[in-house]
Amino acid sequence: MCGITGCIIKQGNVANTLYNSLKRLEYRGYDSAGISTIYQGRLLVKKDTGKIDEINSRLNLQDLLGNIGIAHTRWATHGAPSQVNAHPHLDCTESVAVVHNGVLENFLELKQELEARKHIFSSKTDTEVIPHLIEEYLKMGKNLAEAVLETARKLRGSYAIAVIYAGEPDKIIVARNESPLVIGLAKDMNLVASDVAALIEYTNKVVFLENGDMATVTSDTFRVIRIDTGIPVERKIFELNWTVEMATKGGYPHYMLKEIFDQPNVLREALRIQEKYLDLLTEFLDRGKDIFLIAAGTSHNACIVGSYMFSKLARLSAYPVIASEFIENYGSSIGIDTVILALSQSGETADVLTSLDYARYRAATIIGVTNVLGSTLTRIARAYVLQNAGPEIGVAATKTFTSQLMVLALLALRLARKRGKVSQYEIDEFQDELRRIPQLVQKTLEISNEPIKKLSKEVARFSSMFFLGRGISYATALEARLKIMELSYIPSIAYPAGESKHGPISVIEEGYPVFFIAPNDETRKHLIGNIMEMKARGAKIFCVGAEGDEEIKRLSDWYLGLLTTHPLLSPIVYVIPFQLLAYYTSIERGYDPDKPRNLAKSVTVL
């Protein structure tokens, strides 16, 4: 996601400090960057697209004058990467500057209200409503802190914001809801940032703001209040012993582990995808005669999950196809009535784009789900949805997989409503469970981490293993297998559990490890039979199942019980322990989980 930082010092210029802080935020991924300072009663702004060093060579960011400023690295979610969409954003009077990390759910509604009051917008971002709202409250005679407080109370969605105002050049106002924000305390200087990496070079004394906090930060003080009540609160000052490298990973030893634990927040962001874009994709899917879901690698496993969701919830048949096989298998049968939903984290996967080019020339409708605004997929698709997962540094997909599943679930929900094939009760039940998923994933991480870490010491000694699941859990088995192979290099097999007796069972011998994905759904009774078949042939049974399922627990040699969710959403929850298992097994075997051998984050060649 975007990175924000700010600094105020008693004497001197902050531009160089802000520049260095931006450099520390590069690991988050970005498409543009900018800095704003206050000097002699007016705002100075420099921003552009590209890498920070490239922007600096063109604009000389470090020569901005002023002892107070804010800065930003942007990962586009609303509006393409461009100079005008880069942060900071200003109000009509060019006296208020704002940087923002997050996604505002109600920005269109706020923008319409502000345009009715003659505010002029220059960008396509959601962020730009914030400085204009602050401007409105300043016109009413409020000071900056009061204006930001009133503005924050109108915002719905996630945000971490930092605000400066030329009329009050002695303070930075910051506020957060669900997006992280930290204050750094140094001698004659205070800093703010979206994470510790931006400020650890200057201080190890930090204050972590909580959801619903707003703070006024000067060069030597800070004051925190609650947004809802305006009441001051105390926040503890921590002294960190992190290195700069540790800070960029949020205190985790590897990016992959950080990204695994980021998933509750990532899933919350996925729930905030603008409904108009989901509705547009839904319209195309509903019109199609033949629906294909195409992708590669982890994204293909997400397509398999999506096919179950579309079929069971919306009664829509959709065929998941590996992108590299699509033309050979279905190329001669596609036409004007074909709709292709392509999934690609990067939006640049070569096999996917080749298939889409082929389909476009045969008049098929192309729609997409991706994580990168401005990617090739977003340019060739009739319509697309952004996952809002933020950049993923680890090569093995984790948070981008679960966010893809969330997007597919949201599409399935809208398709079900549009097609009217299931009861309102079923739709409401599914929607309620969707809202619970971020919390369930958080609980799953807490439940799973230590048992999985301990288990990895045993798994690291395996020379091969089986992953089995039925129904939608077959896709979870495929993704578990893929993660293990990618990171620990252990040859593994994933199969539909019902097919195991049609050949794969021949490899089972005494002590052979078999992992079952066993949520409490309609496949459970048949899965018990599969477990017993394996156990009878000497397999060692490892099972991730439902909390309180004593029958399957008794059949297992190792068991992890997870909280129950809707069966169609179970892959989002049940994949978490296997992501952790792949990570810890890689560590046990002495490998780098962030950089598995022979693999690239984005496969851009055929």
C-alpha cells in the first residue's frame, strides 16, 4: 500500500529527512511520489511518477525549503499512476496539503457534495476529497485540528492521513482508521509515518496510534485524542531495538511472514472495493453464455475456488482453465458470447495476456481482477477490479491469494442477487460471513502459528507428502501443495480426496504423510472414509479441520481445529495454516522464503 511520512523540526529544512524517509518506504512498492513543505507562509509541492531517485533527478526534491513537511509514495487504487494523481493533494486555496494511505468507501458521495459547493478537483483519487473537506471547515472559522477532526468523522473506510496547513505552520495533524500510523520522537524533531521503517534512522522512540486516534504533532510535543469523542488519551512511548532492515519488514524476519500476518487488514481492504466496479463485472458475467476463469499458478487455484462460488451461490457455470492451456483447449470454441475473467496479481502474466489477446480477436469479452493499476490487464480489459492487497514483496503469493478469493466471493454474492437463483436468507448468510472473514483470519493466525511452527520441524524431514480435500477444499489442497513446493522444495501431490483410490493411493506406505483439509461441510462424511482408507494403509494423518470435530480428531495423528465459516469461504481461512507451514518448513530446511530458487514474482515470458 501507499507509504506516508512527515517531519517537523525546530530549525532547518526537512526536505532531506523526508527524502530519506521515502527511500525507506520503497519496499512497499509504488508508482509515484511527492513532498510538500511550508515556507514563508505558503505550500511548496513537488511530485511525479516514477522511482524516487528518478523524480529527485528531475525535480530535486531535496531542495524544498521549510521546517515542516509531509511526503508520500503512492500505490494506485483510484486513478491511474500520473503526476496529477500523485500525492500530496491540495485544496482549492492551495494552503492545505494531505497525504493518505487507505481506501475511502464514500469518496464519490463526498466529492459530489463538494462539487455542489463549487470545489474544483484535479485528480481521479479518493484522497482529494480530504483537503477540500478540511478547507470547508476552515472557512467556518475552525482551526486546523478542529477541521481535521470534523473531516475524519465524515470519512468511511480505511485511512492514515497527515495534514499540513500554511496558516498554521507549526504542526502536523495525523489521524488513522485501520491503516497504520506511528509517531517518532527525536531531539528537536518529531516525525510521523505509516510504518517504523520511515523513521527508524532518526529515532527509536515511537508511539503507535490506535484505530480512531488523531494526533497533533509539533517539533517537541504530541497530543492524541479520540476522533469519535474528542477526548484526549495517553499512548505509550516504545523504545525499539530494530535495525533498518527489521523495520522494513515490520519487525518480522521475512517479508513473507509479514505478508501472511497482513492478511486480516488486506481482506478488510478487499471488502471496500467500490460496488460500481463489482456491479459492472457482474453484468458482464451474467450476460455471458460461456464463462472462463483463466490464470496461472496461485491465481489459477483462486479460479478453482471461484468456480465453486459461482456455481453454488449464483448457479452460474464457470470453467477454471490454466492460462497456458487455454488456447489449445478452448481456442476454437470461443466467440462473441464468451466472457473471460482473468486473474493476475501483477496484471502482466505472459500466459494470461497471450490467451486474452487471442480471445479479444475473436470478440470475447475480457474482464479482470488484478493488484496493479495501470498494468496491461487493466488496459485491455473491458472492466476490471483491483484487489487492494498492496504490493507483495515475497515471491510466493499469500495475501494476494486470499484477497483474490475475497473479490471472487463479492462477485459471487452480486451474481446471486442478480440472478435470483437462491433465497434471500442464503444471500444474507453469505454476506454476514464475508464481513466476519478478516476477524476469522486474525483468529486463525493466532490459533495456528505456534502449532504449525512446531510441526514444521517434523515436516522439514519429509521427502514427499500428500494433500487431499473434497469439493472446494480441493483448491485449498492445491494451494497448500504449491506453497510447500515453492518454498521447501519438497515434492508433493494434491488430489481430490475422492480420486485418491484411483491411483495415488498406491504410493501410501507405513508413515507416509497425508494432509487432509476437512472443514465441517457437506463433503465431511465422505472425507472420513478417505481418511480411514489412508490410515488403514499406514499413512500418518495430519488434518486441519473444524474446531470441536472430535471424530476426525480421533482419526488423526495431528489435528488443528479452526473456527467455522461458510463452506464457500473456507479456503480463505483454511489456507492460512498451510502458508505458515510452508514458511516455517522453508526456514527449518535452511532456505530463504522470500526468494525461492528458480522462481520470479511475475512471469512475463512464455
